[in-house]
Amino acid sequence: MIISISTNHIAKAAAISPGNLYYHFKNKEEIILSLYIDLSQIYSSQKSFEMIRISSNPIKQLQLNFDKMGELFYEYRFLLRDSMVIMALNPSLKELFVKNQQKRILQIQDILEFFVNENILVSSIKQHLEKRARLHWFITSYWQVFASTTGDVTKESIKEAKEVFFEFMIYPYLTTKGKNLLNVIE
């Protein structure tokens, strides 16, 4: 767990002296905040929501986005796995996380609405878009916390999050057009 890691451990893993580490960061919390900012910037730079909107096959693009994000989340698994504890100990990180969370939920809601408007998902989900967007966020953001309770976070456990997400949150709500787009992928 991240709490048991000291700045000396971090310096050793980075192959630098503790003094050099302290030159760049005041404490471990500042390092963790910096890592979270890096993760957020990389996530944003992927422009995943925009890519879905301009794709000729938005379902395929959604799957590709999940694969890219899965790789990113695996790389930062320690940060995401321990996020609840980290946020409890670091109010600055919690504030930034909550801000990002609100932004992402709105983006998810927007994409769900796009899918309905493009006749990819059934229109009946439109009445619960906000709740559905929060549930989508919950599944994708907290899966690593869940996975870590039964073992290590692995690439397979992250892949499982994608499978669960699509099987229960997307596939049952596909229209004929959505199913046709999915069949193009398979």
C-alpha cells in the first residue's frame, strides 16, 4: 500500500538520492499529487470523448478507448487502487479528484446522450442519463479498488472491468444500428 512507502523507497526506486527527491518535492503527498496530475493530463490528452463523436463506428471507438485507458490505469494502478486512502490523507488531491470526477460524469452523460441521439442506444435510457453516467463512472473508476480486495490489480482484472461494463451497461441497450456497429467489430 502506498502509505507504507517512504520517500526513501521512492528515491531508491527512482535511482536518485533522497536529497535530490526533496529538491523537487516537499513530501510524499506532493509526489502523489504530481502523479495524479500526470495521470489526469494523459487521460485528457487522449481526447477519448471527442474521438467517439467523430468516429464512423462509435462503439468500436468506445472499446478502443477502454483498451487505451486500461493500459493507462494499469500503469497508475497503485494510485487508483489506493485512491480512497490517498484522498483521505491529501485534501488537495481529493479536491482535484472530485473536480475531475464531476467533469468526467458530465462527459459520460454527454456521450450517452450522443449514443441515444445517433440511435446506437435505446431511447428509454434517456430518462436516467445522469444516474447511468454516475454508474458508468463508478464501475470504471473504482474497479481497481474492488479488484484489490480479492488480489492484485492485473491487466486481466482491468480487462474484466471492461467486460462487465460492456456486458451490463452497453450491450443490453444497443439498438439494431448499435448491434450492427458491434457486428462490424466482431
